[in-house]
Amino acid sequence: LAQHEAELVTSAVFFAHVLGVSSQALQSRIATLPPLAGRLELHVLNQITVLDDAYNASPAAMMAAFQTLQGLPEIGRRVAVLGEMHELGAQSRALHEQVGVNLSDSGIPVLFALGKAGQWIADAFEKRGGMVFCADSIPSLQELLQEHLRPNDVILLKASRAERLEQLLPHFHSLPFQRCVS
């Protein structure tokens, strides 16, 4: 669990306990909770690790996802694949640019950005020295990923649901990495 998820579970456990649910019942139920698709779902695919958090996005959720990515065991580069956070109103551009700054501050060195708002993230990230690749469509993004991802990369997918970043998951199976021979 990510830190913010653990905090949510802790709150739920507290209230369940107040309502009389036994500790044993809570433990057994929590142990069987399945991961939710697109909500910090971890995949190991063809020599890369993907943290799929593409179900929804907000500035705070982006920060939490960056922290979660940084907390995973380090086996390769950290890579963010980010797209638009919808429904931000008049502050949309400034909030996307701040995400680029926050991404840089988190120490993640590589960004693949999707769409116009992704470009706003990329511009702020690149000004702070990050490596940036931008695409205007999922197929274009797939081509960039195929060209620039490396074995052992650890990838975060994060955007609002309407961006459909989960469409990238099947693509990761077909990346042309050389198989290690032992």
C-alpha cells in the first residue's frame, strides 16, 4: 500500500472498530481486499515494472503517486508517463506546470507526456533539467516508449481516466528487449 492508502485503511479500521467490528474480522477482510484496476496496480511486464495509477488524477494524487514510485525497490530508471488532469478549471495550466516542478523535485529523471496539458507538465519539468518525450496521441506515445524505455525501468502511469493511459499496458508486453541468457 502507498502511504496515502495506508492512512485511508487506518481511518476505516478506526471507524469499524468504533462500530464494533472485531480486530480479527478486520484483519481477515483487509488481507483479502483485491487491488483496484488503475489504482496503484503493480505489473511486471517484459523486464519492466509498471505502476498503473491511471484511473484518476489531481495535483495531490500526482504527488502521492510520485512518492509511491520513489518508494519502490530501485532496479532501473524511474519513469513517469503523465497526461492531463481534467476538471481543474481556470488554474489548469498553472496546476499542470506545478506537477512538472513537483516531478522534478521528486527526483524522477524521465517524463513521457501526453497531450496539451502533458506538454505543460513537460515544459516545467524540462526547465529543471528533466529528460522529456512528448506525444499527442496514445499511438505516438507507444512509439516513443518503444524507442526509449530500457529493461528494468520502473514506470508510473498517471492521468485522468479520460486520457486512457491503461491502453499502454498491452504494449509493454511487446517491447523488443533482448532476453537475458543464463
